[in-house]
Amino acid sequence: MAAATVAVPPVRPTSPRVAAAGTYHELSAEVKAAGLLDRTPGFYISLLAGLTTALAGLVTAFVLLGHSWWQLLVAGLLGIVLTQFAFISHEASHRQVLLTGPANDRLGRVLANGVVGISHQWWMTKHTRHHANPNRVGKDPDIAPDTVVFLEEDARETRGLVRRIVRHQGWLFFPLLTLEGLNLHAVSIRSLLALPGSRARTRELVTLALRLSLYVALVVWALPLGMAAAFLGVQLAVFGVYMGASFAPNHKGMAIIPADSRLDFLSKQVLTSRNINGGTFVTMLMGGLDAQVEHHLFPNMPRPHLARARQIVRAHCARNGVPYTETSLVRSYAIVVQYLNRVGLAARDPFDCPVRTQYR
């Protein structure tokens, strides 16, 4: 039976719950004994074959449709397929897919740089820091201030247009995600340009430049300018919303870990992560990110084993009094919106009516 959603307060190092949770070695032994860390390359080869077929079908439809506004449907479906490729790149980066580390690394680079158009090097650096310290102030790049902020102290520091956005950021979160696809491409290139020169950096920059420029050139060459712009806009919007809607439910609105806290590994990962119910369909929809607790506890666990691992981890947390948070996908979005709006109140005008802001 699924566990109910638990509201977790900020975690302090003296919490009795934290002291009782240092049992990761026991959980890890149980998971390994069940064979849940064994690779499942057949699953991923089948999935890659299916996605490659879908991509080829979309390219064929693009050619056959010609100057038709039905191309926007192709663009939307392309955004979905590219996100699915991004999920596999993410899993390869965690060495979940193939049998060896180098093979996983190569696959991750090919999919991220050459297919999706996002820097593998930038993603790995950022994502590794996130996994090491999820929701920890000053350590997790995923809660660093940006157009959307996740900490009240950061909301109070905003100015100008960003401050106006932050005041209503919960309601604006999903509309803003329509720009996230473009932002991911831009940040990838900007981050690589800021790195010292190296062969790996040059290789990534060349691959990204070729992938992005050839794609845009092909669309602009094949379609009238206005239709081409609409095609690119729809594809990037769908890609951005899908990526954001898959990653946002995982940690937003969960416990924020103060910078000076000392937590054991199990507590640090479980108390800051949220699972999503929904079975096999949601697992495929979210690329395995629905089992966020298990993914953070065992980052190299293949997607097909996450469902069984959830049962083991849930039971382990129940025995040790560690809150295990799980909810529906729709409810998780409501939690994210409410949390962002609550943080955004710190950016409000001090003379705003408190009753009005309470119900904002």
C-alpha cells in the first residue's frame, strides 16, 4: 500500500529521527542480495530501438507533410521523444544502462550532445553536485537562485523583473517551463565556453554546434519562415515543459537541509526526495524519476528494478521511523506550486495586504 505524503520540516542534526536512520548498509545488503543492482541492457536496447524508430517516423512525417500546419504536431511529438532520449542519457550517466562504465559514459555523451543537444559535461557536473547534497543550502545547484527561487532568503534579495516574477512564481512556474528548453541549450554552450580549453571541451562544443545548427537549418530550409519558427517554438516548449514537469516533483517542497547540518546518507536522501505513484505508465512517462527516493539511494540501479526496490526501501523506512514521501503526480504539482508561492511571498511589498497575499 502506498504511503501518504508527509510534510517534512527542516532537518536538524540533533533530530532523533536522523540518529535512528544510519542503517543504509543493511538496506544496501538487502537490495544487492535481491539482484536489483544487476544491469538490464536488454531493456534499454529495446527502449532505444523503439525511440529511434519513433524518431525516424517523425522525420518521415516531417518530409511527407511539407508546408502544413500539421507539422506542429510533429514538433510536439519530437519534444516528447527527445525528452525520452534525455532520460536514457541521464540513466547512462549514472551507469545504469550498459555493463561497463566507459560504455555508459560514451552512450551518455552521444545521446546528450548529439541527439538531445545538451552538454553532457555540464549536466554531469551539476547533477553530481545535486546527488551529493540534495536540497542542502549552498551545496545543491538545483536550489540556487535563478528566475525561480526556492528559498525565502533568496526571494527577499530579488530585484526588478525577477522580483515581480518571484512574487507569483508558483502560478508562473509551468508557463516559464516553456522557455526551459531554449535555456538548457543556451546554458550548455555558455558553461562549456567558460571552461579551460581541452579536447573534451572542444569535442562537445563541435558536436553541440553541429547538432543545433543543422537541426535549425533543416527546419528553416524545409518550411516557410513563420511555420519554421512555430515548429521550433513548439518543439522547444514541449521539451522544456516535459523535462521540468518530470524533474520538479522530485524535491521541490521537501525538506531543506541547513548548510551546517550533518546527516547520514540514508536520511539525507530520503528526507529530501518524493516518489510519485502511478505504476508502470508513470515510470515510463517520467523515465524512472517517479522512484526518486530509490534513485537517490542507489543511483546506478536500472529502471526495471526500481519498483521492487520501492517495496524494500518503504518497509525499511517504516521499521526505522524515517518518513517516506509518496504522492500522485497531480498532487505533487499542487505541492510544488504552493511551495513556490509560499517562498515568493518573501518578495512581496511589505505594504501588501496580508489577507490578499495569504490567498494568492
